[in-house]
Amino acid sequence: MMENLAQKQTNTGKKPMTNKRAIHIDMTPMVDLGFLLITFFMLATHFSKPNVMDLGLPAKSPAPTNTVIDFRNQITFLIGKDNRIFYYQAESKDLNRNILKETTFEGNRIPKIISMAHKTAPNPEIFTVIIKPADESNYKNFVDMLDNLAITKNERYGISDLKPIEKDIYMAAITP
């Protein structure tokens, strides 16, 4: 019986049917459908807007002003490596390792420091926060510092490079 089945499945000497046509599929409607779907999803999707922070740069004055701000009307923050941040409120000539204080970005420590310095300033209208990122600092800490300024609603701030004396004291502070 098994032999009978095997014989039936094999060719019995007849020629196979070669009268088959080649199949041709028209893809034009599929391409049209693809473009319609792409167009639909592009029009129905909301694109995300980039998050930007307004720096509020002052208008350019016609003549440069050489106004020197009293050190009691300003506070300087040095942004360092490894999420470290230092601050001081003194003149550059009096700056030493004991005046430089360290804080963190945790909680609302920086806004409290800025608010206390602002309250004790002799002329609060011109109170200025100076931000000085070190070469080793990262961009995230700089943005965090700008966010803390936005929390305190302090609109007067400056961004500057470290002076050589500040860099020396900063390097002494981060070196164990």
C-alpha cells in the first residue's frame, strides 16, 4: 500500500502543466496609499516645541559704562566639575580659600543664598549675580544655575570667565 502511494505522488510519465501565466501585481495603489498615510500622520501629529530659556539681554548702550558695583551688591558663583558650586561675596583682592564657600544644587539652597545676599545689599536695585563656569563644568549645571536665578526672579546677572586669582583658589578648593 505504501508503494502505491509513492507511485501516485511521483510523475507518472505525463508532462507537467506549463500553461501557467506569470503573476503581475500593480503596486501603484499601494504607493498612493503609502503617501496618503504619510501625509495624514504628518498633518495629524503635534511637533514638540523646543524648550528655550530667555536670557533677557540688555539693549546695547551707545557709550560703554564703567560702573563698578560694590561687592556687597553682588554675589559670585563659580561652577566647577563634579556638580560642585562655590560662591563668595568679597572683592577680588580680598579673595582667599576661607572666603570661598561651597554649596550644592539640592533643594533651594542657591535661591536662599541669593535671597539673603539680595536682602543685605546696600542698593538692592543694582544687586547682580555673577556666574563663572570653570573649564571642567558641565552645561547642565549652568542651566540649573540659570533656573535658580529664574526662581529668585533676579533679572540682573552676568556670565564671565574665571579670573586667575579665582581659578587658583578654585583649584585649591577642589584639590584634596
